[in-house]
Amino acid sequence: MKQGNIYILILIFFCTISLSWAQNEENPFSIEFGGTQIDINEPFVISVKVAGIDPMPLISFPDNIKNFQKRESSRSSFTNKVGGKTIVTYTISQNYYPIKTGIFSTGPLEILINKQVLRSEGTSIIVGKTDQLEDTKIETFKDIHTEPAKEATTGAFLSVRVDKRSVYVEEGFNLRLSLIVSESNATEMDFFDVEKQLEQILKVLKPANCWEENFGIQEIPAIPIKIKGKAFTEYRIYQASFFPFNNQAIWIPAVTFLMKVLPKNDTNEKAPSYLSFLSRPTSVQVKSLPAHPLRNQVLVGNFQLEEKISTTQLETGKSYHYDFKIIGDGNIKSIQEPVFTNKALFDVYPPDVEDSILRKKGKITGKKTFHYQIIPKQNGAFDLNNNVFWVFFNPQKQKYDTLRSTLKLVITGKNIQNTQLAGETVESIYNGIEHWDTTKFVFDYQKIIRNVANVLVIIMLLSMILIFRK
């Protein structure tokens, strides 16, 4: 009987390892730390990477890390489209600013993800001095207007602020909704029903004729700012960038936000009181783009090109990889494919597409990569400058600009009219696609193995209980 028990325990051990491996393989969350050697003016960044889950889950970072102050957050997304399948990976980053120099340990960290705890052992951070003044990390609002009445009575006001008052069609502007509280504020307040209030506010605040890139604020950060030399704290409730579809002027009306007033002592059990804050309306003028054949198709922003090819020495009939990567600030999500003008030079297959978007400090930046498979059909020396390009409008230069390929290719081999003449040498992922049987069931062997492991663990546990009862 003892020998049988040992065998059972060994089986349980290996099954448990298999189950643990399967669960770890499927874990979509991971914690990453930014630089652990920073200056006093730089943030220590904690990031959570979320893979393969859409929509993005609710993430709550620790409120307190000793010797650090929790500030603003940022969000980025990476979208990969391969073979018709789309995988989205989000990275949510929280900034913690040091309040003094030294060597500090975060200690164990717990991050809530949809009310489940993700734990980390933490790390150590070295905070050094800098030649810059400490105030450089405090944002200064130069164009913000206070509400005099509210400021006089409560030391706080509601701000709806845009970073641009005039944009071109398809040019982005940033909008923030914040409660601004003076350092001298004497009224103790607390947020309540933020999600419900924000839902109603956004119905009137969001422009209807715009593409929205939401910064995804999940926690309201306390950000120190200065207005006309005075110290305030900004509680940022909502932030997004908007890209107008047409030249219709954008009107952003006044909105109201309620705050709960905390009683001055615990003995007073009166019903809670509330303060109502009213923002000022604002507007954004939208200008039409200059006349151009592609005026209704181009994006607006500041972009650069990076490209890569398997080799610049090609042979007709063979398959090669070519990447066209557009980098910059603008509506990254809406970037369309570049233009291939010489159809007789290549067969170009539909690309796999990746985009990486960073929403940080009031800007939408990122990159979009088109992964092509090309098969050359003509021999000779070719400059792709006029063969592959992408047109956009640069608002800084106030003119249209073009990203052009800089590749110079040498192609050898016989000229061919159709790449099918290349026979088996063509290494296309689309070869034989017309013969694929889409009705045939495909087994997910990893999932089957995980399910079998789970069942075995349960059976072994039940068997062990029965044996020990005997």
C-alpha cells in the first residue's frame, strides 16, 4: 500500500507541474519596471503588459510607494494582424516621482487587475541629483482660466482644456477634463459616482465629427501644477485626442461635475452635502486642407519612414520580405497602405500589419508596419523612389509631404509575366490557398493536453483521498 501511495504522489507531482506550466503559459499579465537609475526629476515607471485580452481590463496601481509620489499614467497598444487574426497587447504605465535622492526599495507590490491581485517582489531604485531645478517636473498652465467665484469660496474649479484652438482636418487636438484644487483649499472633498457622472458628461463633451483616441484614465491622479505662479493640484478625470473628419467647427459646451463635501468632524451625522463645479465652454476651429488630388485621403501629422528588405540583390520568381514602417505623431490607427506604382515590376501580396500606439503627455505617437511579401518579375537595376511611397500633410510645414522608398535594387534572372512560372521556388504563404479545406476541423492539441492534465489531477486527488481513508 505504501508503494502505491508513492506512485500516486509522483503522478500528482508531475501532473501538477504540467498544470502549472499550462496556466503560466496562458497568463496574459506581466509586470515590467522602467529605469531603476533615475534623476530626481524623472519618474520611476511601473508597467503592466496585457496580452490577448480586449477590451483592456481595469488596472489599479499601488497608491503609496515610500519616498515616491504617484502621478500621471500612460497607455500604449500593439496590434498585430497576421493571416486575418488580430492580437492586441496593451501596456499601461504608472509614473511615480521621487521626493528625495537616495537608494530606495519599493518592497513587494500588489496591482489589482479586474479586482484580482498581480504580485511582484518589487525592485530597488537609485535616485540621483540633477543640474535642473526641481520645479521643472511641475507642469505650468499658461492658458488656463480660473472660475473666480468658485476659486474664492472653495479654492477649486472644473477645467475643460484643449491644447490647440485651431487644427486642420485630420489633425489631432488633446482635450482634458480636470478638477483643479488650490494648495490653499480649505474644503475637504471626495470623488463619488465618477463613472456615472463621466458617462453623462461625455455624451455632450465628445465631438461627434471626430475620431477619438482615449487615454484610458482608470485612476484619477493627483498632479502638481502651477497657474500664474501659484501651486495647484490637478485631478485629471478624462483625457483624449480627437481627429476631425471634416471642417465643421467644434463646440465644446460647459459641463457640470459634483464633489462630495466631507464633514469637518465625525460627530456630525447630517446628510452629506455636495459642491457643483461648472466648466467654461470652449471651441476648436477646423481648417480645410489645401487643394490636392489626395486631400480627402491623406492623414495629417509628422511622420518618418523606416524600411527593410531581405536583400537588395534579388532574383526573379523568388519571394522576399519587405517592411514599410511609418513612425510619427498623428492618427496612427488610420494609416493606410503605401502606394506601389509599378505593378509589372513585382507581385505584391496583401501585407500583415502591426501598429504600436503610445498615448502619453497629451500626444498620440507610434508606428505602423506593413510586412509585405514581394516577388520580382523583371531583371535590371531599379530605384524604388518613385515606385513605393506614402503621402501625408505636415501641419508644421503647412504642406503635403511624401515618404518615399530609398532602396536601390538589382534584380537578376529571366523576365516573367506571371510568378506562377516560378513553380516550387516561390515561397509564398498563399501557395495552394485555393485548395485548402476550410471545413476540416483543426485540433488545438495544447488545449487538449491542458484539459487532460486538469482531469488527471482531479482523479489523482480523489484516488489519494480514497486510499488514505482505507
